[in-house]
Amino acid sequence: MNEKLQRLSTKMLGLFPEDFESVQDCYNQFRVIYKTQFDYFQNFDPSNIIKLVFYIYSLKNTGNFKLAEQLLNKLGFASLFITQGNYHEEGCDNCYGYGDVRCNKCGGSGEVDCNDCDGTGEVSCDSCDGDGVDEEGDKCGECDGDGEVGCGECNGTGEVGCGECDNDGRVYCDNCDGTGEITTNELEYIFMTIATWNNEIKTACELNAGTMEPVLSEYRIDSLKDEYVILVEINDHGEFQNSIDTNEYYCTKYEDEPKLHKSNQKEFFFWMDDDGLENYIQ
């Protein structure tokens, strides 16, 4: 099978649009090619896809497959997660994320009944005291005998602006302090499955996999970024155990030869069986 994969890697070199300086670059470009060649690759075993990526990388950068064989013989696989201590925010249910709600005073219309005319739009005529006739007993000319005239406060509409909501029908949402979002007690985190040939990462993960002890700091993992390949990276949130430290990587699972799975969709990624993350979340 390895010889077949090596021959395939030779044929595929021309499909890569850019040069790649790391295995991660090669893997990322392969994921794009996978989408365009989904019908061909969908039945490939995950382990063979990983081998293919390493063979392509080795052939492109050294002209042979020796480097790939060396790295493949050292590979270990780990599931890791880290949190920077940022609490997850989600849309406020009370205002649907808008930060304001319908004004109860005006029902969202922005207007309320005029107090001067009780919403009728008319008030008693001052000239005839509402009788409709003047002092001589003739029809009042001011109100044309009706006894009422248009309300000057609301200009005869019966409504005036709502002072509670500044006439726009919306008021500040107390539930989210007007931000539209609620801060939860769940921490945002990054979860990833990696393949690594670095002894420091492998040893740290093997010793501390599934424990509450961090394996390496965020700084150290970043400094070794050319020593591993991120097969999948997921951003999510959860309520972690109190003993979890921020900016530290924890290993939920480590194996030399894991059972890997790949997505059945064109959006390509790997994951491991029983990643163990649920042991760290309350």
C-alpha cells in the first residue's frame, strides 16, 4: 500500500497551488484538494490519507520519501484542549439580542393617549364652555356649535409622544444591560486532534493524558508548531472543572496508533475515538 501511496503522491504534486514549508501547510492544501476530489478520496482509510500527506510533503521538499518514513515511524496522536479564560456570551432571550424591548407604556407604538383630551382629539370650547352657543344664544362661531374644538396638545390626533421610550417604541433591556448578550458561566475553549513526531509533546501527553495536569503551556505548544499537524480544530464552550488552568494545554487522550475517523462530508477533518473531553466538563 505504501508504494501505491507514494506513486499517488507523485501524481498529485501538480495539484498543489502553492509551495509548502511545513507538513501543516501541506495538510491544509490537501484538505482543499480533498473537496474537489471527494468522490475519489471518500473511501480512503484515514491512516492512508495521513501517509499520503507526509509522502507529498517529503517528495516536494527532499525529492524522495525518506523524511516521510522517518516522521511516520515517530508519529503519536493526541487530543488537546485549552481555554484562555474567556466566558461565552450568547444572545439575550429577553430582547432576542437587540438590547432593547417593546415599551410597555405605549405597546411599542411610540405614542400614548393625550391627557388633555383623553385620546379623543377634542376638548371643550372655551368660547362657549362647551355649550355650542355664545352669550347671545347664537351658535358659537368658534366651535361651529359643536361645543368642542381640536386639542392643541395633540393637534387633534388624540395621541402624543411616549416619554418612556423617547417615542421609538423600544426601551433598554434590563436583562442584558442593553448589550443584547448574556455572559454565561461557560468558558470558551479550543479543542484539537494532532499528529506529532516530537518527543517532548508525545511524552508529556502520554504521561498526563486524561489527568487534571496540564501537558504544556500555550507558549510551548506554539513554539513547537512545526513539530505537529493539527488534524482538526474546534472552537466551542463549556463549564469546566474548577481545577482547569487558563493558557495551559490538557491532553484528553494520547495513542501511538489510534482509531481515527474522518468526516463523511467534503469538509474534511479527523477525530479520535473517545476523546475524553467530558471528563473535564461539569
